[in-house]
Amino acid sequence: MRRKEKQVTDNASIEAIIAGARVCRLGLCDRGQPYVIPLCFGYAQGVFYLHSAAQGRKIDILRDNPRVCIEIDGDTVLKTGESPCKWGMGFKSVIGFGTAAIVTDPAEKCRGLGLIMAHYGGPTEGYAEKALDATTVIRVTISELTAKQSP
């Protein structure tokens, strides 16, 4: 990281940034072309869970190339100044690299959806079987996670 003074290294602080975020952006590579999409997410112990329809571009890309990047940001505040060079942005962000896999185990699928719902304060149990069958859950196991903040 170029700006070491902005780096966040404390795991509790990194997890607090993740816990406070509303949107996760998933970065994929579609045959050399970048593709980024915003998603709802759940997180626990170095694993992100995402949900999706069973078909679509994201699923096609993941089947071809499971290497992904996750980006989360929050606490963004525009800082104005007297001149253009005095403007800036306060923020907290997390970047993670990992490998995505489509979850096939029904128990893990429910656990992943429960983490997503818990992240947003919703009910974590009681999924209709028809809805479970129609929903794809993606597990992203993180191999590298970095965070930074600018007050």
C-alpha cells in the first residue's frame, strides 16, 4: 500500500468496516474484460457470501474464472476546500482477493443466506424451499484482505 499512514491493520477495525458497509462490489474478469457489480453480502471469518439468480453473466464468468476481487467502502464524507487541490474524501475501505465457488450444500447455502440477512438485520431462518432452489449462493474465500481509511 502506497499511503501507509492510511492503512488499517487491526483485524477488529477491518471487521468493523465490513460490518458497517451496505454494499459489496464484486470484481470479475470476463476473458480479459473487467466486470464489477454491486451486491448484498454476508461475512464471517474470512468468507463472504453473496446471492444471485441461477443464471446470468456473473455466474457464467465465475464458472470460467473463479478468481475475484471484493471492494467495500463506507463512512464517505466529501471534504470541500478553498481551491480544487484542497478538496478530498474521507472514507474507510476494504479490498479483498479470493476465490469464488457456487455453494451446493443445502446447509451451507442456508448458513450463507443467514449471514447475508443478519448483516442487514433481517430474519436468518425460515427460507421457503422453492426460494432456496431458485437462489444461487456464492462463497468467496478471501486469500488477501487490506483496508485503509482517510479521516
